Amino acid sequence: MKFSFTEVLYALSYALDCVEHELIGVTTNHSKRVAYICVKMGRKWKLITNQLLDLAACALLHDNALTEFIQAEYTEQGEANATNLSIHCVLGEKNIEKIKFFGNVKGAILYHHENADGTGPLKKTWKEIPLYARIIHLADQLDANFDLSDVSEKKYNEIKSFLHQNTNTMFDKECTQAFFNCFDFEEITGMENNKIDGTLRENIPKIQYEYANEEVINFAQLFATIVDYKSEFTHTHCIGIAQKAYEMGKFYGYDEETRTKLYLAGALHDIGKLAVDNDLLEKNGKLTAKEYKDIQTHAYQTYYMLRGIEGFEEITSWASLHHEKLNGTGYPFGKTAQQLGKNERLMACLDIYQALVEKRPYKDGMEHNKAIEILREMAAENQIDKKIVEDINFVFANG
Ligand SMILES: [Fe+2]
Ligand SMILES: [Fe+2]
Ligand SMILES: [Fe+2]
Ligand SMILES: [Fe+2]
């Protein structure tokens, strides 16, 4: 499959930022700004294009494990806890182990909260920390503390004194020097929300590469993990759908690339849920009409994030139309049977089937036959595809 990994990460960074926002209040486009600062600074070390792409990818993924340890990492008061801070670093590093990078990115995520003087969560000093991690640390801290989407001259001066005060403690001298060399006041204003996409495009090329199916699956698993950990209610949901969609692809005799795309669509179908508050996703009791509508926005959010990615046209459609119904009563677009192809219908059926058979804290997984009965009833009402329900019955009848 051919696509630009960086472009996909830009698109999905919105979802990651939503999680970081919920936790520590970073503002829209945080990951993109971190990526941009990193690449600018990386040039000071004369990194070549592939290294810059790796650095940008790690910057965009710096907090990929936040959903996994959202509760453990922050105390009840919402204060960062130094001991627990290492958890998302360790998990985040592990999550990207199987991801295909151009070169060695070891430690880039593991050490992104380490301080130059060894007072960080893993007690490494700057000489022991790989360059990518040192750069990401500085960029991340600056944007989290100062919101670089809106910098006045006064704020720029505050940033300068913050960096001077923290050189040799939080940040090493080489990094702060590189930052000052790259960012004068004018340069820093290139990160305003209406400029950041253009700024990124100028600085980080969106080059398409061919990825082996296995590499795409690894990538899909990373994102399924991120979404599935958003809520303990649904912690096997996306990965379950991805695997089942892949299996169904086999049953239909699809080629390996199409099956891989189905897997990816399954992994990403609920990525829009990262933009919805957990309080709402996990609300105990009946939802109000407004709350129900708010939850429904996740399907549109999935569409919104995926729609611009070159090479993801089919995946966008399969992933984001999983709540559409053949009789036109679904969302987000209220599409009808003629507008819903076989794989869109397949994802819709699998979404319901998986939700029924998966175990959740408040319910056991339903037996296959019972779940199929419910699907058949929905098919009888022309909500979902009758034939596909029987195919699912055939393929998964024996667990
Ligand atoms: Fe972090
Ligand atoms: Fe961050
Ligand atoms: Fe959904
Ligand atoms: Fe779903």
C-alpha cells in the first residue's frame, strides 16, 4: 500500500491532541507544532530528509500511550506525578517498536520527559538521551507551557527567560541554543492555527512510500490500541473489528492488500471517539438527546480526519460510514442502500456484532447465536445487509 506515513500522522494527530487536551490542556495542533519545532531544530544537526521524517513521526506520536495510562499518570488533583510520568514513556516506546521507520528511533519516545540534569522520571542525563528525545522534550514543554499557537512579543520574552532559566537543568545547552538559532519572534508566529498546516508542508515533505501489508497491519494495531484504551468499556472493540474484517475479506476472496485495508478501516473506524469526552462515552444511565448527538459526532470526526489522506479514499468510506443504515436512518450522513457499498455494509454489521459479542465491564460477551438473532432482526428492518449477516454467521459460528 502506498501512502505518506507523515500525512497519516498529521491527520490522526488531531485525535491524539484531543486526549492530551483532556489531560493537560494542550491546545489544538499541539502535535503538529511539536513536529515542526523538532524538524526545524533537527536541521541544525544536519539531519537528512529521512531522519527528519522519523523525527517528525516520533514528535507526532510522542504521547501515543496517554490513553493507556490516563488514570495512573495523573493524581486526582490533575497534577503530573513524576513517578507515574514514566509509564506513558515506556508504553509509548513499546507501542512503536513494530512501526517501520527509516532509521533508528530508539529512545525517542522513552526519554521524551527526561531532564538534562537527570531529574526526569527515568533519571537519565542528557549525554545518555538520544538527540530526538532531547529535541521532542524541549518542543513539547514549550508548547504545553506557552501555547505557541499565539505568541505575543511579551510571551516570546517569557519563553526566552524560561529557556535561559532551565538550561542545564531541564534542557541541555545544545538544544536551547538550537532553538534560539531557529526561532526568532517572526519565525515563532508561523505556528498560528491558520498557518501551521502550510508551515508544516513547507518544512516536512509528504513523500509517499510503498508499505508491505504487514507494516500496515502493525501501524493499524498501534492506532487500534490508542482508541481501544480510550475507554475500558470498549478495550477490545477496534482490534476485534479489524481482525474480523480481515477474516471476512478472506472469506470473500479479496486480495491481501484489500484485506489489509479492511483491517486498517476496522482499526480506525472509531478514531473520532478520541474527540469525545470519556464522561459521555461511559455515562451510566440513559443519555439525553443532546448527549446522544454528541456521541454520534465521532463518526463524522473519523470521516473528517481520514478524508484528506491520499490513498485512503476507500478506507475513509469503509471506516466512517459504520453507523449508516440501509434505510437511511443512520449517521453521520443518513446515506441509503444505493450509496452504501459492500464493505461499508460489512463494517456496519461487524460494528454491531463486535459490540454484542465483546465483554465489557458492565456485561458479558453475548453468545454468537444470540448476536446473530439481533443482527437478523435489524436486517429484517432493512437497517443492515441480510446476506452479510448470514456470511458473518457462517464465518464466526465456531468462535
Ligand atoms: Fe508525554
Ligand atoms: Fe505533548
Ligand atoms: Fe462507532
Ligand atoms: Fe465501533
